[in-house]
Amino acid sequence: MIETRYLGLTLGSPVIVSSGPLTQNIVSLKKCEEAGAGAVVLKSIFEEQIESEVSKELESSSEYLDHSSAQEFFLTSSRDYYIDRYMKLLAEAKKELSIPVIASISAKDMDSWVDYAERFIACGADAIELNYYPISSDKDVPGSEVDRKAIEFARTARERIKGPLSIKIGYKYSSLANMISSFEKAGIDGIVLFNRFFRPDIDIEKLEFTSASPASSPDEYAEALRWIGLMSGECGIDFCGNTGIHSGESVVKMLLAGAKAVEICSAIVKNGFGVIGEMNAFLESWMGKHGYSSTSDFIGILAEERRKDGYNWERTQFLKTIS
């Protein structure tokens, strides 16, 4: 059986479809389940994007909103419209799907994180994934302060948000090992490694700001694999591998390192929903070949803490010259 346990939820497959274009409407969500996904993460609701849209609407309607009270009513109503639309998708997904549905949130202040989470849990979300990663662009703010704020965020989120809770983060912290350990101590149930962010680029002919391809490539899973291998034997938190997972082979690698599940998106965008079934079939075949009847039999057996040669997870320099 390729069943796994993640965030206290039983998944029929460790392959989760991550937040993105494939999880923003019920048609695609049903295709994810039909293809064999163990769970789905709804496309993130971004407070920053909501504020941007509401500001545009306010500007276009400013001549009708002379009074501050009218503007306040407009802002509140517009914000609730976007949240209600997300809740409608969540409710529909819970009605139509039999697999777990995870809501994803990216907000700017703690009250918004909690407000969104409470609404989505009340609407039936099986878990909440917090899409958290601040850009440390202020040269006067030391790394220790960035880490402190992240840990405080995790503690507050856990205190105020009920239900299974995971955090999806990037890897550029001054001490990622300490960060992961602190998240576990704060009571966070799972951590997704790693978030794949918007990547800026420049059009050198038009001299304009643009963006690089949002899709990952099959060679981008190594950093997540390393940190899952380093930390899964030390921490009881559930790990989920993300970014660069394009094949059944990379799914198996993540589980061997200690991940309970993986999140995929680009592989489906490039190859269609059928890739989910291919990953499941590869995993099942590999387990049979190696004599494993359950994923729990081998998850984490190659983690650093469980191997005499576990030090290899810490290696950062080549020992031989590549020719």
C-alpha cells in the first residue's frame, strides 16, 4: 500500500497537488483526485493581491465614495468578496472530493492569517498551509531578527489556529536546522520544503522588468532532499518535499530521506494529470521490488540520524574534480 500519514491525515498516496493553477477550480481539483492524488492544496489566497485588486476598484469608484464611512464599507465588502469566493471553492471541493483538501494562506499581518484560517476551517478545510517567507531586503535587520520573527509567527499561529497546521518556507535562514526545530517546539504539525518563489528577470531588448519561468525543473529537488535527510531523524514534525519532483523516482527519494509526502505542480503542467498515476505506479512497483508492504517500512531509513554514513547529507564540497 502506498498510503501515508501526513498532518494527522491518512492519504491514499503521498503525492499531493500543491497550491497553484491546477487547484483553483473544481474541474481541475476533480481531475487531481481521479488521477490518484493523495490530497490537494487549494491555490493560495494572497492578502497582498486582494488589497491590490480592492485598491484598483476603489480608485475606479472614488467619485461615488466621497465619505470615509462609504470607503470603509466598500473596502470591507470587497475584501470579503474575495474571501467568500475562496470559501465557496473550498466548500465545493469538500463536497465533491473524497481526498483531504488543504487551504493555503499568504497574509501580511497575524490577524489576517488567523481570520482566514478560522473561516476556512469552519468551511471544512482538513488542514491549513501557511505560505510564509519574508524577503530580508533591509540591510539594517540582522538574520537573527528575521529568524526570531519567523519563530514568533509560528508560535502565535499555533496558539490561535486550531486544526492541522503546516508552514511552507524557503531555505534562506541563518540557521535552518534551528528554525525547523523551533517550529516543532511551537507545535507546528508539518513543514513543506521548499517554497518556490517568483523569480525576477529582465528583458534586455525592451529594458523592462519581467519574470522567469515559474515551472521547476527535474534537478531542483536536491536542496529539499538534503534538509529532509538532515532533519527528519531529529524532529518529529512531518516533512513534505516540494520543488523539482517530476518522477516516481524523486518521490521515492524524498520518502527515503524522511518525507511523509511530496507536493507537485510543474510535473503536471508539463506532462498532464497522468503523471500522478505514473508516480504512484512507480512507487508501488519499487516497494514490491524491495519487499516493502507499507510506506512506513522505509520512510526515513536514509535520514542522517539512521545511517553511519549520514554525514554525507552535510557535504557541500566536491571531493573529486568533475571532468
